[in-house]
Amino acid sequence: MALTSQERVRLRQLELEIERNLTGFIQCGRALLEVRESRLYRERYASFAEYCRERFAIARSTADQLCRSTQVYETLAGSGMQIPENVPELTLRPISQLPSSDLQSQAWRLSAMVAPEGKGPSHTVTAKVVRMIRDATEGDGRKREVPPREQMFTRPISRLAKIDTFDVNVCLLHIKTPEQAENISHACAVVADRCHQIQVQLDERFPRAHYNQTSPAH
């Protein structure tokens, strides 16, 4: 399908932007997004994948990831987050896996708080934070049947124990006042006491020799 003269001019502007910023990120991603969403490739190429491959020698998956990370940047910047325009695409890539703008904003905020002082979040930091968020909201991502006798009161304990990306510092980032700290500390003490009661009952009902081999080390 032919482009209008205005579309041809705009396509040329965008392609120059992409060529200048292929080793960069934000400007390139913005230009690719517009080309893809407006289908400005349609006059000479059958698909966006073919356009990316033939025009810039990049895979469709690479172009789509640049677009996703750019959209994350726009979301964060648009919500008032302090995020430099020269942030590496690799740093934002894990955050693009989160399904909502709210979770993406929370992930960046937490990443900025746990990053080394004087430095912005790195790919390692954002990846770890995103893993914790996904573990907490989605579990391990595998569909599995819940044992019919697993009770609702013990399920949260089992789920917490299975989060292998658990990081106490990330969990406590929202604690800002002594009152909050006191409430959480009290709740932890109550949960610890009740978990101890559960352990005592389990030891009485099932000799530890039967399940100790699979129990976490203390």
C-alpha cells in the first residue's frame, strides 16, 4: 500500500533517527515504535519483521524489545520518576516483563532504593527486584494442583518458603516510621510463635525422621 507524501517524509525522518541511535536506546525505540504502530514500512515491505531485517539488519524480536523498553521508560518518566535518558536498555528490560504500569513503577522505585549509593539501578538490581515481584504475585509461574488437604492457613507459609529470590532488604523498603516497624515486628513475633506451634504439632503427629531430609536447614 502506497504511503502519502507526508508519510514518506516522516518515514525518512524516523529512519535517520534509528540509524543515528542504533547503538543508543530511547530515540531509536521511539522511532521504531512509530514506524511499527503507523505501519510506515508497508510500501516496500510485507511485514515489520521483514522491514527490520532488510533495512537495519536486526531481528523482529530485538526491535520489539527496544519498543517494550522504550514504553517502560515513557511510563516511568511520565509518572514523575527520576530516570536518566541515557539509562541502558538492558537495565529496563526486566521491568518490561511486568504486566502493568503500576508494577513497573514499583519495580523501578525499589530498584533505585536498593542500588549502591551514588549509582543508578543496574540490570542485576532490576532483574532481582522483578524476580521478587513476580514470585510474590505469580508464584513460580508453573501451573500445579494444590494438594486437597493443604489448608488456607499454611499455604502462605509454604509460598513464602518457596521464594528463592527472597531479600529482606527489599521487603522492608516500605517501612518508614517507628510505628510501622513496631507493627511489623509484632506481627513477625506472632507468626514465628504460631509457626513454632505448627512445628511442635507436626513433630508429634509425624516423627521428624520421616520428613527431615527435605526440610530446609536451620
